[in-house]
Amino acid sequence: MFDQKPFSTTQVRRQNRNRVYRQLTATWEPITKQDLATQLSMSLPTLTQNLNELAEMGLIDRSVTTSSTGGRRPRLIMPLPDARFAVGAEVTSRDLRLVAVNLRQKTMAYQKQDLSFSNTEAYGVHLAQLIETFLDENQLDREKLLGVGVTLPGIIGPDQSTIEYAPTIGVHTPVPCRFIRAIPYPTRLDNDANCGGFGEWWNRTDQQSMAYLSLSRGVGGALLIAGELYDGVSHRAAEFGHICLHPGGRLCECGRQGCLEAYCSSARLSDDLGISLETFFQRLEEGDLQCQAVWHDYLEDLATAVTTLHTVLDCPIMIGGSMSQFLPRFRTQLESRIRELDPLSNRTGFLTFCLGYSRSVCIGAATRFLYEFVSRL
């Protein structure tokens, strides 16, 4: 056996500082130093040293006092959510979403605009300019910016600089990612479903594992196991959209037939019918027979996919993406089909829907920087 090296003084100090900060941000509620020391089982001198360091970093405020039964009024320690923030940039074939979120994952600013994607330096320069304008217009302090998370609908190489496959934005063979080089801040490139899943998981302290099924123009997924995002050996884990649902069936954009994406993407209800999603559901509500037939098949296929994922993974499953805004009203129908497919299970409480469907992906892209900051503080 190898002897484990003892922690250095610097490592111990960092570990203690991290413990203090994590405790403060677990609830984001003001607390006295005495109560905090009790919760952490930490001596007051050690706690004071760590609080001084956090104050110097601008992460906490100690200027507010509370009532006292006698003597000096104790000061309250308050973590500052806006002390740092990160930007998420969601790139699609047609538009761009930008969001700034603070350490509490609250939205500080949001913007969406039409922007056709191109993996070129010119597109990257334009994107960098849009980010600068976004920061200026919302008076966001660049000194507090942790980084810019850029996400797109495709498989990203382990080196975080290669787009290996992204058919919905026209990438069918591995290419270097040229468009992020112009961004003058720490930048992370990631898959959109990974970001969406991670962003939704961030505040769900009640569950360590979760599968995220993203249903938009493309279909993807993310898998979180024991509190960690599982990327897979080749950074291709949770590509749920390319599970073969119907061998020899509908042609998928990946070139194969029968993929889940060909049956359960939002395009199946909009692009394929030449209408918008909103129009589809309006016609469905009005009793349009064609929409009813398509929707019947859609729910059948989605129930099969969800049942398969739950059978294999045995963990909570969340549906996100643009379809998550429409599916909750059909929850009873979907759960009924799931129970028919899995008669051994009489519960469907494992299934939830993403609430922030329009922003969850770009918020998740920014959240990766928040997670790294808190973890390494």
C-alpha cells in the first residue's frame, strides 16, 4: 500500500474555506458567526480567518447586524449571489440565446436574436461583439465574469475544440471549432443537452442521479450519476436521439433510419408538417384529425423511449427542450402509455418536465462555470 501524503497547510486552508462557502450557499440565508461555527463544528478563530478571506474576495457581506438580547449586536454573514456570474451562449442553426446568471443561478440578463450559424472566424467575431454589447447594455461587471459557456446541438470532442458531429447545424464530419476563438474570456464548448441536464440538476439536491431527455429540433440527452455528469469514454454518452426506435423506419438527419430523433423531435410536429409548434397544438386542441393522428403516434413513441431509458437506467428522468412547454398538459396520457409498456411498475413519479424550457440550455452552459468556481474555491 502507498502512504497517502498529508495535506499541506495551503490545502487545508482551501478545504476549510470551501466548506465555509458551501455551507453559506447551501441556503443563501443570513447567519451569525456563532451559528455557522456550530453547523461546521469549526473553531471561531479558524472560521474568522476563512470569513476574512471570503470577504476579501468580495463573496460575502458582514455589514448587517441583528437584534441582541444584551451586549454587542452580532453581525450577520450573507453570501452575495452577484459577486460572480457567468454567461451562457446557446448557438443553433437559426438563432442565438445569451444569458447571464449569478452564483445562485438566477438570471441577471437574457437576450434572444436571429443569427444563422456558420463555423467561421467571421461568425465568431460577430458573436464576440454581441457578447460585449450584451455585457455593456446590462451593465455587467467584466471583473466578476467567470467565463462564457458556449453550447450547440452536436457532439463535442474531448479536447473541447472540435465539433465531431452536429447535423442540425450542418456538421457531418469532425471539424475544428473556429468560431469561439474570438471570445476574449475563458470559454467552454459543450453539447446542448449536457448543458440543459446539468443546469436542471444543479439545484436538485434531492437527487444524485438523473437522465435528461432533450426534445427540440434535435433529440439529445445528458446523464448525471452520483452527482457527476457522465460524458462517456468518447464524450458521446446519452445520445438518446439516435437510439433505434423503429428499424428501417423514418430517415434521421444522421443518415440512419428509425432513430428516436426522427419520431420525437419538435420538427416531427412542425417542420415536417410545414407549421409552427404553436400552430400544431392549436390545431390539435381544435380537433384537427391529421394533428390528432400524428400526436397519437408521437406519444406512443415517446412512451416507448421513456420506458426504455427508465428500464436501463433506473433513475429519475426529466424531459427538457422546446417540447417540455407543451407536454405537461398531456402527462396523464403519457403516463398511461408508460404503465402499459411496463406492467411491473405501477408508478410513474420518476418522470418530470423542465420548467425553463426556453433558457435551460444556455443557463446550463453558464452553470458549468459556477460549478467549477464553487468546487475549486
